[in-house]
Amino acid sequence: MAQWDPFQGIEALRREIDKAFEDFGWRMEPFARTAFFPDRAPQRYPLINLYDSREALTIEALAPGVEPSSFDVTVMGKTLTIAGEKRPAPSDVKPEAFHRQERGAGRFTRTVELPVEVDERGIRAAYTDGILVVTLPKAERATPRRIAVQVS
């Protein structure tokens, strides 16, 4: 039996509005950076750095406490998706024992539009010290090519 979620429709509408603004070149950032909320749509988690070298794009995703085997990294066209699951507190801790519980847990998905096409066969991902590093080599047609000018 499916569980009704009153925020699901609102979140879908927010994503559509954000997409419309991005299509016009306006970037809509959330009012406050937040981690994901369990059983809610993604809220820009994990936080990332995306940088470009001559040969590749590199994404560093801050995802402490995520079991490496739960990551699902996919690339389709110019879109990278990072999904995974952050485990909740140990089950032997009773909910009433918590005085404060600020770290989120649950499934997450983060989709990033890449600035150039990448070679999907050469993508590598490594997870160390809570940071997922994804290296995406640029497609041959996306790398700048120097053209010699001949004098006649």
C-alpha cells in the first residue's frame, strides 16, 4: 500500500519551476543549504565541487557516512546522477534516547548537468574519507583541438 506524501506534489512543482528558470539561464539556489530529508525529494545532497581540467571533469561529492556499496553513479548524455543511501542510527538506540538528532538518513539522489560531453567508457569513481570523487574524461569532440594555420 502506497503512503500518501503531501510534499511530493509540491516538490515536483518546485523542480519544474527551477527547471524553467534554469532554461532561461537563471540559477535558483535554495534559501538555505540543507541536507536531504528522509523520504523526501533530493535537497541538493550531497554537496559537490565540479571542476574542469584540459582532459576531464572532476566531481567531488561530500557524502560522509555513506556505505560505498550503496552508491549508484550513472551518466546519460550530459547528465550525471549520484544516488545512494545513508544509514540511520544503530537500531539498538531507541528513538526516545535521542536528545538531538540532526543528521539525516535515507535514500538520496543528486543530478548534475555537465558542461561538456564525456567519454562514458573512461569514467572512474573512488570514495575516500567521506568524499566521492568521480573523474569524467571529456569526449574527444569536447576537448579543444589546436589547428595550425598555414601561411600561403
